[in-house]
Amino acid sequence: MSKKVEIYVWSRCPFCIRAKSLLDQKGIDYIEHVIDGDEQAREQMVARGSDGKRSVPQIFVDDQHIPGGFDGISTLDRQGKLDALLV
């Protein structure tokens, strides 16, 4: 059974685009929350996170926050840890 992956993004954010591209390359299905101009959705994202960051992307795997956005998941990928986390 695959894990539930969610990503909060702004539609034109380059780091969001890169994060989604990395997930796409790995064949991971994810739920995308586009929060452009939606302060309520942004506050929900911040409340779910573990670090209080308001920046995007914010990524959650089975409701576990992955700190660092794109940098966080790309570091996990380089370390060979991302695949195990996502499946």
C-alpha cells in the first residue's frame, strides 16, 4: 500500500515545481494543495508542519511533515532515503 503524499504549493513557485517534478520522476501520486492567495489554507499548512515555516513547498507523507521543502526531499533523495520514505 502506498503512502499518502501531500504537497502545498504556489502555482508559479520554482521550488514547488522542482519538488513536484522529483515526485513525478519517482512515479509518486500526490495530493497537490495550491494555496495561491489563500491565507486560510496557508495557516492550515503551517499548523500541520513541524517547524512553523510559511514557505512553500511543504510536503507531508502520511501526515508526517518533511522539513525543508524541496531542499529537504532532494537531500533525502541524494542520501538514498527518499524512496523508502515514500513507499
